[in-house]
Amino acid sequence: MASSFRDSVLTLIVRTSTDLPPDVRAAMTAAKAAETPGTQSAQALSIIAQNIDQAAECEGAICQDTGMPTFEVKAPVGANQIVMKQEIRDAVAEATRRGKLRPNSVDSITGDNSGTNLGPGTPIVHIEQWEHDDIEVKLILKGGGCENMNAQYSLPADLAGLGRADRTLEGVRACILHAVWQAQGKGCAPGAVGVCVGGDRTSGYVHAKEQLFRTLDDVNPDPRLAQLEASIMGEVNRLGIGAMGFGGRTSLIGCKIGALNRLPASFFVSVAYDCWAFRRLGVVLDGGTSAIKRWLYRDPATPVAAMADQAGFQRTGREVALRTPLTEAQVRALHVGDVVLVSGRVYTGRDAVHAYLMKHEPPVDLRGSVLYHCGPVVARQGEGWTVTAAGPTTSIREEPYQADIIRRYGVRAVVGKGGMGAKTLAALRDAGAVYLNAIGGAAQFYARAIDRVEGVSLMEFGTPEAMWHLHVTDFPVIVTMDAHGRSLHTDIEQASAAELAALGAARA
């Protein structure tokens, strides 16, 4: 294997992490154009568009969660697959060192982060032979938030709002609608789904993920599945989930369905949910030199049109400017729907930090603080650090801890995405705190609101899980859970559940 194979794979990784393919850009442009101006979904889509442009311009990670690198490789007969896999691993480690991938490989037993994105099962590399001289390498980067929104159904089954789903294409349709409804804003809507009908539990998920390598504008060669894909896309946006689960006209930008044979006793429907930051590219390499012959999904010779207009995200003058530390009076004056511009010190805290705070005193004074559910991409800058990507992670994972931490330590605001549950909502009301929704995936947009890193605690958890002390200026977020007991997430979930039931009744 020529040494340029590693360099070609590295180029693919960098481009995939930082520049969305044209079909995804087109779908997101259409979603932005279709949304009602001035709504929360329109604001979210404006930030997303600006973020996509910023990431491509600076070659920075579109989303701070650069996901699980999954490679699908087709190699000529006789190619040394052992060497290919090692050079893919070397390329992944180098991309991580350069800050194009966040260190995401964590030991499942100890919780230790390898720091290189290498370890058992990381990255995922599937290689198969084909009777061509060239090498095809496809890559998808699918983050943890949307990975958590995957779903697998065993039919027949009773689905909330839809009734019984039988072992028919109509039952498959019900499963897909249910999976999209269940994801709400936790999977960074508007998303796309890859679906497998049949197989076993393992092959079904693999084949569902493989469907995400199709372009959003293709037509399924199986007319039955093509009709089902079109039917889903014609119905699903009636759910009204909208961008980030804020309510709106576009909840899904793509639905791709495949089928595998199954055992008579089993009928699985596997759904792989991907977020709007749909990072998927590929290359064809010369079989002799391993140099890139051509790109898949994109044509480098075709200029990429900007996603956002020159103004990008625009302020209305109605934003509420707050500086940390926050007071109870400031927080109780906020209501669902308010746009807040946060300035001052903000602390990051993800899964490891929350678990730590349940048993230990915090390393900093959290009274009046803003706690940001974020695992940033950081880089060394002299003796300090700089943040290169810093969007929110899905907050619901912290639901078992958040209420106790708010009450115990005096946290006044939590920033994340997708909302939280009843226990946290009660704590917000009782303690005088608020949940602020940032736009999922907008890692470059939010990194530009971070002035500097003022310190870091709990570094033993690894860079994504450490508690970073960030100084921010005019960091824009939307109040979606307030101190008066209201949750926009609950409102949208209930409204979309009614639409889901209506779709089910219409097909009954």
C-alpha cells in the first residue's frame, strides 16, 4: 500500500468534518426557505446556515461532536487490508491531533479517553473486495446525540399514538414516523433517517446506517421502497417538530430505506437517525498511487454557494442581555421564547462532571453560574488553550443529576439542547433557574462567542468531559424551560403527538 493512502484518507476526514456535501446543503437551504420568518425555528436555521459557512471557511469542525468515524472501503483483490486498516487508524489519530476530530474514544470499563480516537472498535472500518483497480473510501461521522436517537422495532408492536404496527410496509411506515417523533429536538432536527426492513438485530442496524451513504435526492431502485420513502417525506413534516424541536415546518430532510431477508420468527425495523450536520463524503483513489482521483458526493470544481445571506443571524433588539453571575430575580424575569445574550464566565459540564458533582464538592463556586452541556474541541495555545468548536450536547442524559445540582450548588442557568424532563423543570421552578437552548451542531458559531479559556478543572476526565472555564460575550440562546413551570419541549412533544395520532387515524 502506497504511503499516500494515509494522506488521502486524512484529506477525506478533514473535508468530511468541516464541509457538508452539496445534497445536504441543498436540503437545509430548502428547509430554511420554507420556514416562517421570525419563528424560533427560523432563528435556529439561520444560525445553522451561518455555522455551515463558517466551518467550511475556516476548515473547522461543523459540530464539536465529530462522532464515530465509520469507513466503508472497497479494495482491489490482493490489496493488503491489514496495512489499509492501520493507515486509516494513523489518519484518524493525525486528524485528532490537528483538532479536526474531537477525542471521542472512551474505554467502556474505566471511562478513560484514549485522546487519539483509537481503541477497541474505534474507528469502525468495513473493507470488502471488488473487481476494480481503484480504491473507494466512504466516511460518515455520526455524533452521539443522534446515535442515541436510533431505534429498533420488533413487529408486530403497539406504538404510542399510532396503534398496532403489523409486519407490512404500513407497519414499517408507522415505525419510521414514531422514530422521528421520538427524536424531537434531541437529535438536532431536522434530521435524516436510514432504515432497514428485516435482517437480524445486528445486520439491521448496520444496513440502516449504510442507507445514510445514499444521497438525499436519489430514487430507491425498489419501487415499493421508493413509494414508501416519498410517502414518509410527504407526511412526516406535518408533525410540526421543526428545527431543534422548536416547532416548525421541516422535521426531516431525508428518508432512505433498504431491506434484508429475515428469519420467519423475526421482523425488525431498524432506524439510524442522523442530525442536520449530516457529514458524509467519499473518494476514489488510484489503485497504484493511492492519490485522490475524484470525490464522491461533491465536485471540487463547482463553487459552493453560501448558505446564509450576508447578515446571517440577526438581532431584533428584543434580546435580553445578562452577565454572570446571575441573580434569582434576573432568571425569574425570563419566559419561554426569550432570546438571551449571555456574557461573562460559563462552565462546561457533561456526563462525567455531573456524576462527579453528585459525590464531590465542585472545583469552582457555582452560585449564580451558567452550566453549559458542552464537550468542546480545544487546542493548545502556548501555555493555555483555545476553543475551536463548542456547540451543545444533548441535555436529557443529565436528567438524573440536574435537579440535585441546581438545588445543591445554586446554578442559575443550564445551557444545552433538546430540553430536559419533569424533575429538572420542577427544580427550575423551585430554585429559580432556567434552561437555555443553544442550537445543536452550531460549533463554529458558538466558538466565535467564546473570548478565551480562563481555566480548566477535572482534566483527568479527558478534554470533552473536563470542566472548562470559558469567558463568553453575547452568547445567544433561547429560553425553552423557565422558572414558572413552562417547557417549550413539553408543548411541542404534546402537539406533535396529536399530529402523530392524526396520521395514524388517517391510515387506519
